[in-house]
Amino acid sequence: MSFFDPNAYVKRLERLVEVCRNLGKSEDVKHLLQQVVNAACDLTGSQYSFLFTYEQETDLLKIVAGPLENRDALARVRVPIEKSLTGSVYSKSRSITINNAQSDPRMFHDMERVLRYTTQAICAVPVIFRGKTIGVLETVNKRDKSIYNEDDLIILETLASQAAIAALSTSLIEETENAYTEAKELDQMKNNFIAIASHELRTPLGLVLGHATFLRELISDEQQRSQVEIIIRNATKLKTIIEELANINGYQTGSARFRVKTVPINALIQKICEQFYEQACQNNISLQTNLLTQEIQIEGDEEKLVIAFSNLIKNALIFTNPQGHVVVSIEQLPGFVQISFDDDGIGIPENELHKIFTRFYQVQSHLTRKHGGMGLGLSATKAMIEMHKGKIWVESVEGKGSKFTVLLPISAQHNTMRP
Ligand code: ADP
């Protein structure tokens, strides 16, 4: 007759809590499941413990954790779902304790042969996750030859439920990590493709542009000249796309060329705006500038700044309806110059705002929208501003307009407004 020892009982519960707490820290599934069977063995005072899961290919149960010293031999064992004790726990999803196992007709003897033992008693519980049985946790033979009781069952059920949650969350983490690695590899392939394509296209396009420009000078016939103008205009558009691709890629891979010189920002903005007055006028949009009274110099790559600012003005004009307004303003802040591009155009839906600086992203589908473009302008702009250690952000209200703001550091020697 066994007597109830409250101290031993509390100790077992303490161990159970400790084991469950540690399960959450396990980094890989295999290690975690091994910890579960070790704890099951230990806490129930059993000779062996096994964890089985269902194997789809064979429609049998396989051992995923058991005594470590027999791991290889046990890995080959398969237990039928019908006509085995373990199988009946799995298929009926019901726990069992059997203390005279040899007289049970469902007894399956393969594991006894591998480990060379005779089963006297078995305690087995289903491993259930979200109502679905995914395996069986089983202990065999009490070391002190006593029988399995309700406490053993509770311990196994607790361990089984912890194992199910921990194993599933671990495998979810593994799946997420694998998906992330795959996405990273694909991203790398895309970067490589963009780098190769933009590099290979640059040279022939440069030749087309160079020869067409040369031809334009030689041709006196007006009609022929306008044909050559079309070639030059479209080749220049292609060049911009290639430059944008190369710039974004160069920024992401750290290989972008950066030709620094002192740039007068007031004059630069004025020059860029002048190039857009005609387009603004044609679309019946007012394009205004609020420049500084005193020039500010920054250290930067003028060509890249021209592309970045031009993109912002170009977009403001594209996404503003006739009779609309676009205002470009410069403001000096301590250590920085702030340039804002304000329009009262169509605006950007709030849920799209965080995506517009992403490469190839366009608010309207490429197929349904009225304007051309590849969704590269803003990501290239952001890349170029960040190359200058600057920042760019957008505020917008759909139907009311958008405001893009660029903040660029002023180099120390030019900073007349120290904080
Ligand atoms: P694209 O050159 O294809 O227009 P961009 O990267 O320049 O690509 O812009 C991405 C998207 O952001 C655009 O398709 C447009 O939907 C939105 N967008 C950019 N600027 C504005 C603006 N000033 N007003 C409204 N929408 C804008």
C-alpha cells in the first residue's frame, strides 16, 4: 500500500513547474522534445519514456524522442495505430494507465526487442494541440516496480500539453526563419539582377545618346531634327530609369559613387524649379518657391540631389489637378536645411503612406493608373537623401494634398546658425 507523502508531492510539482518553465527556453525542437521525455522519466520514476508523432508517409507512429543511448535503433521503429496500446491512445485521443501490460492483447513488442526489456506497466497520454492529436507521450515501468497512478497521469498530461505548445511554436519560428532566409536570398538575386542589368544597359544607352546628340548638331532639316529629338528624349528617360535603379541598388549594397562638392542649395532648387515651370504652366498648376534670403551651402553630390528634388517636384505636378498649387520652400534650421514640397493634389491614402518609399511601389496599380513611372522615383529619392545623411518623410491627406519634407545636414564650416 502506498502512502501519501506531501513533501515528495510538493517537490514533484516544483520540478514539474521548473521543467515546464525551461521548455520555453529550448532553442530547437529536438532538444526540447528530449527534455520532455527526460522529465517524464524522471518525474514519474520510470524506466523509459517515449514521444511518438504521426508519420504521414507510412500512416504509423514514429519515435521522435526516447532514451538517447538507443536513439539510432529507435529511429527505425514504427508503431501501428491499430492493434497497439500507443496507437489506441493516439486514435482515441484518450490517456491510459496499464499495470499488467503483458496480458493486454494490444501490446506491441518491437521496442522491447530493441531495448531488451519487458513491459510491465505503461502510462500514456495524447499530445494535443488546438483540439488535434499530434502524438503520444508514454512512460514504461516504474523503477520501484510500483503501479502508475493518477499523479503520474497528471504529470504526463501537463508535460504533453507544454510539449505541444512549445514544439509547435518552435517549429513556427523555424518556418519563419526559413521563409526569411529564402526571402533574403531572393532579394539578393533581385539586387544582383538589377546591378547587372543597369550596368549592361548603361554603355549601349550612353552610345545611343551620344551619337543622337552628335547627329542633332549635324542635321539641318527640321523634320529629321525633330525625329532625332524624339530619340534623345526617350533615351534620356531610359537613362533616368537606369540611373534610379543603379542608385537604389548602389545605396543598398554600399557601392554607390558619391561625388562630393559644395552645393548652394537655394540656387540649386531655383534652377530645378525653372525646368518645371513650363510643365506646370501647361497643366495649369501654379509652381511657387519660397527661397532663403541668404544662400546655404551643403556638402553633397549635386547630380544626386538634382535627381532627388526633381522627382519630388515631378510627382507633385503629376498628382495635382489643374488649378492646383505646388510650393517648394526652403528653411534653415540649426545644423540643417529643410526643403518641403507641398501640393494640394490627390493626396495619398493613410494606409499606403508607409509603402510609397518602397521600390516598385505605386499606390494605383500599374495597369489602371493614368501616369507612367515604375514606382522607383521615391525609393531612389530616399536612397539619395540618406546617402547625404539626410531624412525624408511625407504627410498627406487623401483628396487634400501631400507634403514631402527633406532634411539635410549643413556641413559644420557652412553652418552659420549653430544650435
Ligand atoms: P512613380 O514614378 O511610379 O510614380 P514614385 O516612387 O515616384 O513612383 O511614387 C510612388 C507612388 O507614390 C506614386 O505611384 C503615387 O501613387 C504616390 N505619390 C508620390 N508622390 C505623390 C504626390 N505628391 N501626391 C500623391 N501621390 C504621390
